[in-house]
Amino acid sequence: MEIRTVGVVGAGQMGAGIAQVFAQAGYEVSLFDINAEQVQAALGKIEEGYERLVSKERLDPAEAKAAMARIKVAEVLTDMGPLDLIIEAATEDERIKNKIFAELRPHLGPQTILTTNTSSISITRLASATDRPERFMGFHFMNPVPVMQLVELIRGIATDEETFQLLKGVVEKIGKTAANAEDFPAFIVNRILLPMINEAIYTLYEGVGTVESIDTAMKLGTNHPMGPLELADFIGLDVCLAIMNVLHDGLADTKYRPCPLLVKYVEAGWLGRKTKRGFYDYR
Ligand code: CAA
């Protein structure tokens, strides 16, 4: 089987980046979001992304145009059923993800591979609610997708070898590098990254440093491209909290307890860059 057509469910920062990268690599992409405005905004961002590459002479203008033309908007989710590969990149909420897979179920082609860009939820559990756990995998991209080299590949307990090999090939074709992770809460990157971010928030909460001093310390002291609080705003504080909750519940260790300040910010609707307010003010 060869993957040619790809459906991306969810047109947020991750879905838009994924669609951009796949179309550039030659795949026919369908993009769906329950919010039509979100899809239009994603198309704008993707076009800007290609323009940026063209301006740096990393992409030929004709190729950029062809890539853009390979992205179609799916009017309804079920239109994606017959595609070769579906990448779910919707909100980090298990009920929403299950609902998407359930809605797709009667429309799926027999060969369709289902994947999820979940950053922390059990692949085995999500797979078990579908009709094809053997053709289901975790396919975890990093933000910003066009820039970050890594894709985590996570097999559920039932994922078959053919599916795994096909996705490894897809990662190569889009020019990225795969790291295989076992199906444990938050896999590799977020198992390590999120406790660091949570600890930075505790450092702020306990008054050890200010937002600026914590970020400066980590940027200049450990050569991280962004400080942990700036990175938390970039990822989204709701996403950070959701991942910490998965770690805390799944590994039952108090070291993963979400910092109360993180909880409070999320309750206030201060979710970082996307709401223009988080640890920094973007207004
Ligand atoms: N789309 C396309 N290209 C982009 C981009 C985007 N959204 N954002 C930045 N770039 C490109 C720029 O064009 C630039 O390219 P060149 O170097 O080739 O000119 C390059 O990336 C660097 O960008 P900038 O100079 O504008 O800014 P920067 O040097 O501050 O880098 C950054 C921005 C790449 C985001 C950098 O700050 C960084 O790497 N931050 C850390 C990101 C990170 O850790 N991501 C993982 C988050 S965890 C995750 O995603 C997992 C999860 O499940 C939560």
C-alpha cells in the first residue's frame, strides 16, 4: 500500500502545520475543522509559511503554488473516510477524539490508517474504541511543525508491523526524523518537557524568580531556544495542564502534580499566545 491521500482533522496550529508539511511533500491533503473560520485562518497561515520559504529561496514559487493547490477543505468530516491516512489533530480531549473516530467509522475505507497527534493520551485506549486497532498509531508532531524535525511514532498494543513501517516511510518522505516511543503517558518528549515546564511554574509560584528571570536563566544558562514559561505560552497552558493531568493520573506520582498557578491561569482563560495572555501579555 502507498499513502497518497491524507486527511487532517483539526485546523489549529498543529493541524495547519501538518497540512502544510504534507502538501509540500506531495500528498493530497484534505483539511477539516468543525469551525469553518478556523480552516480559513489555517489556509492563510499555510500560505504565509510557503511564502516565507519562497522568500528564503528554499521553495520554488511554482512548487509553493502546487502545494497550496494540493490542500482541499473537507466540508464534512465523513468526506475523509476513503483517504489513505487520517491524522487527528483536534483538541487534546479524549471524548472529542473518540467522537471523531466514531463519526468516521462507518465511512472509512478498509485500508485507511488512523492516527492521532495526541501529545499524551493512551494510543491503545484510543485504538480500542475504533474498528481497526491494528491500523491505528500515535503520530506526534512538534510545534511549529514546519520547523521541528521530530515526529514521535507510538504503537498501541495491537498496532501491526505494516502500519508502523508505512508511517516510518511517511516520516522520511516529509523530511523529518522519527523517534519511537512506547505507549506510556505523554510518551518521550512531553514526559520530560512538561515536568520541566511545570517546575518552572512552581519556581514562579514560590517566588524563586520572576517570569523574565526564569526564562532568561533557562535560555542563557542551558541554551534552550525559548524559556520554559515562554514555551508554555507557545504550547498553550490548557494543553500543558491536560498533559500534566495525564501524567499525574497515569503514573500516580505526586511529582507530576500540576502547579496550582497553572490551574488558575487555565481557569482564568489565560491560555498563552492564543488568548493573548499567559505568563506574558501579548495584547
Ligand atoms: N512556520 C514556519 N517556519 C517558522 C515558523 C513557523 N510557524 N516559526 C519559525 N519558523 C522558522 C523561521 O523562518 C526561521 O527559519 P530560518 O532559521 O531558516 O531563517 C526559524 O524557524 C527560526 O525562527 P525565528 O528566527 O523567527 O525565531 P526563533 O529563532 O526565535 O525560533 C522557534 C522560533 C523555532 C519556535 C524557536 O524558538 C524554538 O525552537 N522554540 C522551541 C520550540 C519547541 O520546543 N517546540 C516543541 C514544543 S513541545 C511540542 O510541540 C509537543 C507537544 O505535544 C506539546
